[in-house]
Amino acid sequence: MERKVRVRFAPSPTGPLHIGGVRTALYNYLFARRHGGDMILRIEDTDSQRFVPGAEDYINEALAWLGIGIDEGVREGGNYGPYKQSERRDIYREHVRMLLDNGKAYIAFDTPEELEAARAATPNFQYDASTRASMRNSLSLGKEETQRLIDAGEKYVVRFKIEPGRDVEVNDLIRGKVTINSSVLDDKVLYKSADDLPTYHLANIVDDHLMEVSHVIRGEEWLPSAPLHVLLYEAFGWADTMPQFVHLPLLLKPDGKGKLSKRDGDRLGFPVFPLEWHDPKSGDISSGYREKGYLPQAVVNFLALLGWNPGDDTEIMSMDELINRFSFDHCSRSGAKFDFEKGKWFNHKYLQELPDDQLLAMFKTVMEANGVNPADFSDEYITRAIAMVKNRANFVKDLWEQARFFFVDPTEYEAKSVKKRWTPETPAILRAMVDRMASLPSLESKATEENILAWINDNGYHLGNVMNALRLAVVGECKGPHMFDITELMGIDATRRRVENACANIQLQ
């Protein structure tokens, strides 16, 4: 019987969720949904020293904003909980005992100072079959002394007993078969008595098994640990139900030289976190894609294509389309450059496709932030205004710079255009033009354009100077949408008012 696909995203609540982690979560989600499976969110909070308040809530909020649905987790519940590792201590103790009882692990009492001395005495020291007999552990001390030290309250760790000289195979769905000899692996710490918690290596194996995870999809930084994890599955007797592994390529700096970091974002001016993060310790604020004005569907589409392609040149894909087309067959083995300019391009594309009502609501917030009351204008007026300029915008906030003149009369006029287009005769010409427009049955753009251009030609005026002077008066500068689309929307009263303001306020040098 084929196993049901069950995947997990298992972040640690040690700070904000990095965009690389978001991509890992996204790939897990796409794969699960593609195969009708379950998506688990497990919080790996065994590192009590690095726990950061608010980080868990941040993770949940970020995934929700991006539309990455969770089937089982701390908030959602499920049949395989608890989903927070700090609440699974009894489970881990039981499994540590299983390894100890079966001779697959041992107890070690070496202090940090003793370990440091061993490293100083032996170049490239590794705690393994070649050195464990000379260290303070249950293998060298014997059962009675080990129990005496435990009863005395001496702190200890439990180490995995790795047998040397064996080729360990890891079958990766992207990279194929990866073979590593066990002799290069050290006896990893699985449990620490000091905080009564397991390390990642033990906890993730136990949890993945008990939660019936079918595929472990994670970053390639975990590939060196994968042979250890294979050996742990075998030590527990779980080799037959071991999940399939997928180690995703790294997200690289924009220049491709090294792993993407927060410092790269700070230096080049782009976020590396999905949401804005307020560090509770330092008080520092790190920018987020949401607060920068990115649309969640654009971020998802952008991230999906960093290390994966659909097999053709298609770039714009909804979440449903990504799900239908996602496969590890088209995942790259090499790292993906983080092209943040491409991210802006995706946002631009999605901005153009936003439904009018959604874009209207978002822009009203921008209007208010710029001191303009949306209630002073009809929804139709605002919608038509932003429709004229949105092809020039990457973000909703950009629309203000492009559309400001629709809502606020210009009080300043571009000096270069004034010098080039404004003459002593201009006020009279513009006033006459407005009178001409006022005499027309309507200001419908095409008809008005035909009439006014004919009028300019009949009077022998310079077309470029007259039309640019009109634009200067109405907009404040010589750029923007089609001029007669503007006047149609504004109406004759607003057009006349702006022309009169310009005639009164533009001073020729």
C-alpha cells in the first residue's frame, strides 16, 4: 500500500522566519497539496537558550499571510501531537532509553574543559570509535561508576554510538544517491541532562517517525547530517518506514557568492523576512515583504521559481497552478541567486491583475497616509484614476506618486518645462482652449482630442508647446497618462481651476 504523503515544516522559534525558510515551507506545501497529502507545522523549540518571545506567533502569521495552509500543528491540533517539541520530553526520554538499552548509545560525562583539552591535544579531534575509550563515558567507566555519577547529580549527555567503516547511503529525490563513510561521522550528542531535552538529531527522527512523515524536505545545510539520520532510523528499527529525503539548494546572494543573509538585504535594500520583525532584545526593526508593499501571491510566485521551474518558460502562476505543476524533477541541485529586482517585477505583474475593489481599498489607505480623505472622491473616480497609472507602479504605494495630481492641485511647476513650454502668450491660449472644451457636449477623451487638436491646428499654434503647457498646468509636470483621459476624468471645473492657478502662479524668468 502506498504511503500517504505527509510533510512537515519544522522551524525553531529563535527569531524571524528567513525567506529561505519560507521557500522550504512553500515547497513542502506545494508537494503535499500536489499529492493530496498533509502539511504539518512543528515547532522545534528544544534550544531553550536561543528561544525568542514572539517568534512562534511570527511564524504562524507569516505562513498565513502567504497562503501556506497548515493541516496539523500547535494551533490546528491533530492526532500526532503535541506539535511543540518542548512538550514531548517524555517521548524523547523513552526513545533515549531505547537506544541505551540496545547498546546504540552511551552516556558521556566529559566537561567542556575536558573536551577542549582533548581537542588541543589531538589535531582534528573527533569523539568517535577511535577516541571514546579515552574519554569519560559509560563505555570506559563501567555500569556501576556511571550510575554513581548519575546519582551524584553529575551532568551528562547521551551520544550515539557510530560504528566506523560503513558506507551509508542517502537517497535524495533531487541529488540521487549520496554515500558517506561512517568513519567521518562523530558520536553526536542526542540528549543533554542539563535541560532534559534532546538535540535536533534525535528529536526530528523520533517526531518524523511518530508523526508518520513520508518526505523530509529541508535545506541542503542538513545534507551532511542525513547519514547520521539514516543510521538513527536503523538503530530504532525504523528503516522500512524511513521518509524520503529532499535537500533543497541554497538561496544565494544576488551576486551568487555565498548564502543569502540579512546583511545582504540591509546592504542592497530588500527584505529577507516575510513580515516586519521587531527584535525584543535589541529593539531593532527589520523590514518585511508585507510592510514593503509586496502582495503575498507575488512573493509566493517569486520564491517558487528560485530553485524550481515548471519545465517551460511559464513565470506567472497562481498557487493552484504551482500546486498542479510542482515536482522535484525540475528542482535545481545548485543554489539559486536571489534576484530581488525580479521580485519587484512579479509584484508589478500581480498589481496589474488585482481586482478593482481590492486595489481601491488598498489605495484608500495610501491616500489617508498622504493626508487626503478618500471620502472626498467617488470610488469610481479613484478607481479610474489609479487604472490610468498602475502600469507604471511596482507597489500600491507607488501609485500615489503617479496619481497624486488627480487628488491634489499642483502648487509647484517643473522648472525645466516652464522654461521650455511657457511663454507670455500661454495663459491666453490655455484660457481659450478651456473655453473651447467647455463648449463641447462632453469631455469624452477621443472626441475632445480630435476637436482640440483641430482647434490648435486652425490657430497655427505649436502643438507640442500648447499640449505640454496644458499638462504642466493640470499635472504640475510634463508626464503622466494621456492628457484627454485626465481632463475627461477631472471634468471641466477642475481643469479650468488648475489652468487659472497656473496662469496666476507661473512666473517667467
